[in-house]
Amino acid sequence: LIGIVALAGVVVNDSLVLVDFINRYRREGHNVYEAVLEAGPRRFRPILLTSLTTFFGLFPLLMEKSVQAQFLIPMAISLAYGVLFATVITLVIVPSAYLFIDNLSNRKKAHNAHIKLD
């Protein structure tokens, strides 16, 4: 349970870094597609390095065989492998979800504007 809570913190941080970068590009005047396409490659290395340092920082604990470490190993497993999986999710699903939500928002605005015109 503690590993999952720690994992949630890392995942949220990586996602926020990516979404913040997309929003910054949009404020500079780029459209949503340009912002997402620019943010992905620009934030790829920082997100990947954050995740890899977390994984490799936990790796010695994963390899530990002592009795004292047996209590912490399940937490380390869930955190280490969860970070690797969540990195892929962050780099693929978050930009896709951002575009999907933006598209829904634009459709709703267009629908509301159409209703007001009638």
C-alpha cells in the first residue's frame, strides 16, 4: 500500500511536468496539436530519467535477501515496476487524453455557442 501511494506521487509529478509544458506552449500561441507534439519530445528525457533513477535507486532493495529487507521488498517491487509502467502511460496516454479532453471541450463550446445563436 505504501508503495502504491509513493507510485501515485511519482506518476502525478511526471504527468504534471508534461501537462504544464503543453499549457506553456499553448499560452505562447501554439495550437493544441503543435503544443502536444512539441512537449512530448522535449519532456521525454526528463520524465524518463526521473523514472529510471527511481527504479535503479530501488534496485538494490529488490535484490536484497536479508530477513530485515523482506518487509520492504513488496513495497519496492510495486514502486519500481509501477514507475516503469507509469512512464509509458505518462508519455503515451497523457498527451492522447489531453487532446481528447480538449476536443470534447471545444465541441461543448461550439454546441453552446450554437444554442445561444438560435
